[in-house]
Amino acid sequence: MRRMLLLILLLGLIPPARAQDATPEVQMFSFADLERTYTLHVPPGLAEPAPVVIILHGRGGTGQQMAVYTGFDELADREGFIALYPDGVEGEWDYVKGVPGYPDAQDDTAFLVGLVDHLAEDYPVDLSRVYVAGFSNGGFMAERIACENSPRFAAYASVAASGFGGMTQICAQSGQSPIVLIHGTADNNVPWQGLSVTRGERTVYVTYPVPETMAYWAEFNGCGSELKTDEVPESGDSPGTGVRILTVTCPPDASVIIYAVLGGGHNWPGRDANFPAQIAGTINRDIDATEVIWTFFAQHQRPLSTADS
């Protein structure tokens, strides 16, 4: 009932649109009989245990491209965290592993956990502050890890992605997965309204509508149904777009937030796209998704288990 009330409120919020540098080195990591690759940025002089932000690329992309696209390296130097950009197998993350009807591929959740452990062998990693952010296909993967309620990660961010078909079949029923979603209402690749197919008399979602995705995470994290909305002040650099922040009342360290980019496309707000404009659509510059994500992550930390010490 609580989820239904929240969903009804959210469905009324589908809003109309309003009028780098040197290429980082790729490194290798052997995992589950595969030679996996990743790009790493460690701030100079890092000595104390530091947070790790994992940034997952979209389909067909690479970690190197995400480093340039998002600008997390510069933020890592300023804030003192390690930026980690893994590569999916053949440019893709297998976020639907275990969903009936999909072929099983690699276990990317296990890979990312293993990669963090590998990193902690050589660098001062604060295992209570490891975060996962992703764009598009990488955003779906971030949500897959979040719905598994992994004890390894402290918070999640998904940009230009939503809930996906089969989540309820493979995910935990509840958990504590703080998550921020950033999504354009004019995204033509992962539509705000969701993408569905008809199977017999049933409508099956391939991707959930963003409002239903928020309702899913609110129920998963044990949040209430009260919805709060705030408008981000317009910068003047983003004509025809705007940003509305949607939050619900959640237990401590289980927050759920959506940045609804009104009129925004399939992109990383605040950053020039390094892929075709017909895919990226309209870019909003009232927010910088990189800054938004780190601000959210910095508020969350998970308890360490004896296995982590």
C-alpha cells in the first residue's frame, strides 16, 4: 500500500520540458579465468585510508572514456578518494545475470568485489566507503549490485538508467542501499516512461518507468510514502531544461533521491558528451552529475565486518 501511494504521487511528476586530458593507463586483473581491465586514478600523496568510487561505463564504452567524460579524477584529487574505472566484457555489464530468458555470462558483481579487494592489497582503501556509480548500461549494473544488498558497497548512483525487467526475480526483498538516480525526462534511449513489450495478455517492462523505479527503491529501503520536491535554481546555461529533486523519507543511511532532469536527454548532466549528439540529446548544466554523486556518496558509510579488518 505504501509503495502504491508513492507510485501514484510520482506518476503525476512526469514533467514537460522547459522553454580532456592525457589518456590514463589501462591495467590488468585476472578474475574467474578472464583477463579483465580497468583504469585507476590515485590522488598524489595518498596515505590515509581513502574512499573508492567505482565508475561504470555505458554499453560499448570503456573506463578510460568514463574518466575523461565524468571528470572524476579532478574531483578525486580535490576530495581525496580513489577513482576506479573498470571495463565490462566486450564493452558491456551483465546486469541481467540470472534473469530467466537471458543467457548467463560473467558475474560482474563478484568481479567488482574482487577488484576492490585487489586494490586494497596495494593502496590504502577505506573498505567502509566504497561506492558504485554507473551510466546507462553501467547504471543498470549499479542498480543490480544495489538490489543484491551487497555488504561491500556503501551507496550507489545510476545515471540515465532505471529499474530493469527481472529485478524482483533475482534481487533481495529488502535491504539498505542508499541510491541517487539522475535521469532526463526526454531520454530516448532509456525512456523516463519505461520500455515495455507485450507477451500474450501481459505487458512486461524491459526498463521500469523512473517513478516506479523510485517506488521500488523506497519500498526496498523501507522508506515512507511522503514525497518532497525541490527545484534547482536555473543557471541560465540550459535553456529548455531544468532539474527537480525528488526525495522520500527513509531510515538513516538508506536514502533514495531522484534528480529529474526536465527535458534532459541520455547523458551525464554538466558534461559534454563524448558520443553522438543524436544519442546524448539535450544536456542540462544546472547541475554537475559528478559533483552531485560525490556529495551523496560522502554522506554514507557502511559498518565494517570482521572479515574486512
